[in-house]
Amino acid sequence: MVFRHSLGLAGHLAQGKRRALACLAVTAAATLLFTHAMPARAAEAAASYPSKVIRIIVPNPPGGASDVLARLLGKKLTEKWGQSVVVENKAGANGSIGANFVAKSDADGYTLLLMDSGSLTISPSIMKLNYSPTEDLAPISIVAYSPHILVVSNKLPVHNLQELIAYAKANKGKLNYGETAGSITHLAGVVLAQKEGIDWNYIGYKGGSQVLTDLTGGQIDVTMNSFLATYPLVKGGAIRLIAVASPQRYALIPDTPAIAERVPDFVTGSWQALLAPAGTPPAVVEKIHAAIAEITAQADTKQRFVELGSEPVDKTPAEIAKWLREETDRWGKVVKDGDIKVF
């Protein structure tokens, strides 16, 4: 009786169906349990955060705007949370070495990145990256904004933007625009030249400090640079201030016209962004965001920002993410249209 222990084909099919349904039921129950557990775990992670040392990675050498702001925030966060916040400098490759390090770190909120967002939005267009700034990093806050200022050598016989443009057109190809190669100030000079029909030479440098040294000495004629690094030279009479690249006149120099008054929507500057690895729990991101907002609202922090020529920016993480994508597209078009090759 070969078939005495067999269920028959129909029996096997029925038994298989019951097993499949049982497996589906178990899977659905597990999924439901996991789904309900996720918010609880996220809330628990935020409630216990931080429980160990936090690192803020600055992808630039010590002493720059990102480094100064990171150390200011680190001190304030340490005081607020009673947990050490340390700053580490990982400089190189236009900020990409430090940014890539953070992008590949654990997404738990204990390794953060503070850098000028200009590097994040320009780098994808001018160099090969091992990470995606918009996909592998989660925005938390724009800590501060500081505009670029347009300055010229004292040897140049111009005192305002109109005179500079007229002089550049009358001396086609003779003016030297100094810039950090591949930086936002480089591309800002390209955009201004395109908008005004200017033909000047681009002289590339490794950093903004050497640009200012040569501008002061008259080796170059014009540049755009950060307010923090450049304005002291203006106040000391070493170079001449022409215009500011903020959306409207900047409160610290109210008598200086904004470039946007002549070139609509011309805005550049240093937006210092705080970011975490993508996948960091939203509740942790929001907790850090709220802490930064509280710190930047404090009177002594506001005063320090004024001294640095900066001001806080009120944007949510979602708004920052959208803005970074738009800026990446914007500068990518400038690089493509200008056929700019740096790295």
C-alpha cells in the first residue's frame, strides 16, 4: 500500500496553504510589533540622548569660522547637557574628507558635522565624492549666516560697484579676481562677471588668507571673501569695501549697498550648517535642533555672533534639506554653464 501514509495531492496543497497562511500571520504580527516598537525606541533614544561624548567634526583647519562656531556650540552644549562635546578638525579636499567621515559614521547623533554649506553644495559638481551630501547627511540646523563682501585693492581707482563694473569693462581682461579655487567665492565672481558682462582673470589660491594678503599688496585687484576674515582689513584701511552679498543691506555695515540692489537675487555667503549621518533618529535630530535654537537665542551668543559678523538662521531640518538640494542644483548649473574645472 504505497499511498497509505500519503495525504494525496489535494491534501499536500491544503497543508502547504495552511502553513503559508500561518507564516504570513506570524510575519504580519512581527511587523506590527516592530512598527509599534519603533516610535517607542525612537522616543527612548531621544530621552536618553546624550549618554556619551559627542564629537563635532570640522572639515577645515583650526581658526576658521566653522571651527570658532563649533567650539562655541560645543562649550554651550556641554554646559546644557552635562555631557562632553569635543571638536575635531579633519581638513582636506574642500571639506570632503571630514564630511565623508561623518557620512560613514554611526547614525546615532554622537558624530556631527559643522561646515560651510557652500562646500556641500558645490563639491558634487567639481570633484568626485565618496558620499552624497544630500543623501548621506541629515541637516539639523543652519547655525549662522555671514555674507561675503566684495573688496578691491586700494590701488584700483574705484569706490563703488558701478565704478568697478565700468572700470572692468573699460579694461577688459586686465583685472585679476583672486579666489580660492572651486569655492563659493570663486563661483560668485563667475556669476557677477556673467551678469554684468565683465571679463576678468581668475587667480586661484589654496585659501582665503593668501587671497587677502595679495589683495592688500596689490598683486590682485578684486575678490569676494567672508565678512569675518575680510572686514578687519577694511576697517584698518588696507583694502576698500565695495558691496555686500547679503539679500539686503547688512545690519553691521548699513551704509554699504548690497550687490542685489543692482543684480537681483545675487546672494552668497557662509551658511554654517550642522549635520548628522543620514538615518539618525528624527527625535534626536529635533532634540539637537531645539538645543541649538535655544543657544543661539542667548544674549551672550548673539553678542559673539555680532563680533563674528554672523547672524542665526531659523530653518527647520526639512527646510534646510530642501534648500541644500536647490543650492546644489543652482551651483551645479553655474559650474556646467561656465565649464569650470578645478579638481
